[in-house]
Amino acid sequence: MERIGTAKRTKEIIGKYDFYFRKKFGQNFLIDPHVLGKIVDSADITEDDLVIEIGPGIGALTQFIAERAGKVVCIEIDRDLIPILKEDTLSEFDNIDIINEDVLKVDLDEVMKEYGKGKKVKVMGNLPYYITTPIVMGLLEKGYDVESITVMVQKEVADRMKSGPGTKDYGALSVAVQYYTEPYLVANVPPNCFMPRPNVDSAVINLKVNKNKNIKVLDEKTFFKTVKAGFTQRRKTLMNSIKNSGLFAMTKEEILEVIVESGFDERIRGEKLNLEDFGRLSDSIYKKINKE
């Protein structure tokens, strides 16, 4: 069928349906077939896959996905887009179901049970930039049985997800994403690839989920509190950052003790610790708090 992921076809479709972009939904439709193809290639989609697409828009990426996947479930919050998808752009496909709902309110476990039927699950989408982190971290923290997440996000967020210790973009999000996944930057995408053009650069990132996590820790809650505390005041020492975070009922002496016991210099900053370092530090804190 005719591809719709071009400026010409997008203009025709939104004109036909008298569609207006709604800023509150962060709508920016991809109009570059090369980028659309690259996104689908990076997700390595097969007939054995159930793909859950978040925010299909008018279905430009969905067309590419549906040609390869066994089943596609689109979750679209804007009811004005539903007739476009069902009656027009995706009408020729028999492997697509559309849910008109806010993805943050959808029970994805139920979606996977209803449509998965033994298939591997992959999540894809051109995410609204203002809720990128809640969507991605929600998928990871809730432990959904997902093989990979391939999404278009603000370039700044993609850089943070893949950055390592000592870089300006490295932070709590970097450690959290790398705890669950192996992030891979697929492509940088300039504003002229979208309609309307966003005010920021974008990027496609693929997150390959490790169901067993990338490190083992004694207590996940303590681990994530440790990571958050470590970046509370990133220009200060790790000891002061943890103390000033107020997340642990520990004295400065106790904090210094666990830092040294974990093998770090007392003057080290949190931004210098890698994933394994934070795991080791959180285990020491957990043992100290629980008097092990």
C-alpha cells in the first residue's frame, strides 16, 4: 500500500479529516520514510512478535511495523485520530487493534495476555516528550515481559539514557535504564523530519531488556534510593550528597564508613560511580541499616 510517512501524504490526510495538532498531546508526526524504516529495522521485528505501539499518530510507523509483526496493538490517546487510523491509513491491515486510551492508564499485562498468545512482546513509539521518562520507567519498573523498547525521544533524554560515568549527561536516569537494559542509540533525528517541527532535536533509542537485570543487588529499593541520593547534589562529594538527600537515617560518619568499605575514596562524587559501583555501595548501605 502507499506509504503515508511523507510531508505530502501527511498534509493530505490531516486536510481530509480536518485534523488539528494538539499541543497537550505532544504531537509531531514523522514524515521521513528513511527514518521510519531505520526504526523498524532496529527493533528486529518478526511474525513471532506482538508489537505495542504507543502514540501511532496517523499510522506512518504502524504501516512499517504491521508488515513485519504478527500482531500490532496501537494505544492512541487522541480520539480524533481513531477514525483516520481505522477507516483510512490502517484499514488494509488485519493484524492491528487500536485502543483509544492514555497509555499510563492501560493495563499492559491484560493487553499482553489478550493479544500475545505466546508471542514475544516489543514496545515501540514516537513518545510525547513531556512524559517519556514516566512511560519508559513504568515499563521497566513494573516488570512487564517485554523483550525490547524502541522509541523516539528528545535527544537530550536519549543521551542521558546511554551516558556513562563522568559525562555531563550521566545521572540517575542513566543508571536506572542501564540497570534494566542495554541502551543503543539508533539514530539522531533533526526537526525537519517531523510535522509540525519540534523545537528540539530527537533520537531513536533501542533498549534491550535484560529480564535478570544487569547486576544483582540485595535490595532494589535501597539501590534506587542510593542512586537518587548520589546525584542529589552532583557537584558535591558522594558523602555530602547522600547526607543532604535525607533519604537515609545515617550519620556522616556512617556514610563515610560505607563509602570507604565499598572501596571508594572519601572525596569521590556520585557522578564517578558506574552501575556496578552503585550496586556495591547500596549493598553496603543495606547491610549497615539492617545491622548485617
